[in-house]
Amino acid sequence: MSAISEGIVKSEPIQVLFTLHAGVDTLDFCGPLEILTAAGSDKNETQKAFKCHFAAAKPAVVTAQGATFKADMDFEDAQDRLDEFDVLIVPGGTHLPVLAGNSEPLQLIKAFTELQKTDPSKERTLFSVSTGSLFLAHLGLLQGMAATTHPDYYTKMENLCKEAAARDALQRTDVMEERYVVNNARFDLGENLDENPFVLDKRPDARKKSIARKGSDAWKLSRRRESLVRRGTLPLGGLRVITSGGITAGMDAALYLVAAMVSYDTALKIAEELQYTWSKGVTVEGIDV
């Protein structure tokens, strides 16, 4: 469900769910949260484009830095309401207990991806920050894709992906040293890929200034023109998968998400307001709608 449809601004924004596990890194979710909540509709700046919710095992969760945050729902309630959400954001932080215990948010992440595979008619996004991508790797969700994580954990992520591939006879994962990596993106590729702000075949510093169609247009057009059959044949049912690097890279990926789902200009405006320099990542797969 698009929160911003062509010519009409809906009252309901894009629904975002953050998973908060014990020892989550504060900036991993507060950085993207700051950016997403700053985004207004490109039709009406007074209306928020995103509505953010928080799920945790308990009513309150303590971060790796000792801050306490209140959750809106527990993971069981989040499972029941999963179809309401357009975006699932998985921050990193303390990850070993989750992997060792095969505990939440692993089941929630898996359910979200299964939902997309069984119902590709809705555009959904799975977005991990820093070591949150290790959860995706452990579940075998990154096979046949490219991905990144915190630089200190490149080797661990490669090993998790290899284990998943061997366990389930799946394809390999290309672990990239980038700020963020996007798979199954949706936008009009345009006639000249060098002018598209979301497609990068070279290093980020080689990107040309864009004059191509912006992400918000693609968000509108994809609702009418994208083939659901084609989407269903993509990995994970066409689920947009974004993995970001260490901590502040989650802010870069959040700006990408704003650009893709609201407008490129809105993302630039937010970065300017935050006095933050947007470091671009890479988009490895897109659909020319």
C-alpha cells in the first residue's frame, strides 16, 4: 500500500516496524528513526510520510549503551499485525544471544519474508542496520543477493552465509564493502543509468548528478505497471532488501529509503536539516517499470 498515491494524499502513512532486541545499538535505530520521522509527504509537507512502531520481547528494552526504550507491542502481537507493515527495520548491536538462542527477532524477520513470498501484491521492504544483517544471513535470506554489514563483521557474515548455503543448498552471497546495498529495488531505470541516483556500477564517489526520474514517481507508477508475476519470480517474492554498514550507515540507507518512497529532494532536504552528508551505497538490482 502506497502512502503517497498519484494526485491523492492518503491519511495513512507508510507503516514501519522496528525490531528491538536486548542490547540493540541505540544509533542503529535512532538514526533511521530521526530521518524517517522527518520525512513529509511530497504532496503535503505537514503530513508525515512514515509512521514508526516498535516491537520487543518486553515492554521496555535496554540498549547496548544503557538507554531504555518503550516498545509499542511484543513480538507475538507484531506477528499478528505483520501484514499492516510496509517496512521492517532490524537494527544491530548485541547479536550473539539472538543467534545462539535462535530467538526473536529471527522468527519475525522470517515471517515477514514469507509474507512477501505468499503475497507479492504488496510492496514491502526489509532493512537491516549494521550487525542486524547477521540475523538475515543466519536465516539464509541473503542467498543469491549482495549485502553488507559492519566492517568488523564482514568475515562473520561471509561464514554465516556459507553455512546457510551449505545447509539449504542455496546460492552464495556477495558480501560488499559499501555503506548500504539494495536488492530488488523499484524505480524507473531511465534511459541513462549514469544519471539515476539509485543505480551505481562504480564507486560512490564516481556518481554523476542525477537528472533522472525520482523514486517517488516510481513508487506511484509501480503500483499500476509492475507485473506481479515478475515480482513473484524475484528472490523473496520481490521483497526489497536493504543492508547497511556500521551504525551511521543506517542513516545513509534511511535517506535512500526516503528518496525511493517519497522523493529524492525530500531526502536531500532532510540531510541538509540534520547537517549530515549523505554517503551513497549501491543498488545491485532494479526493475524497469
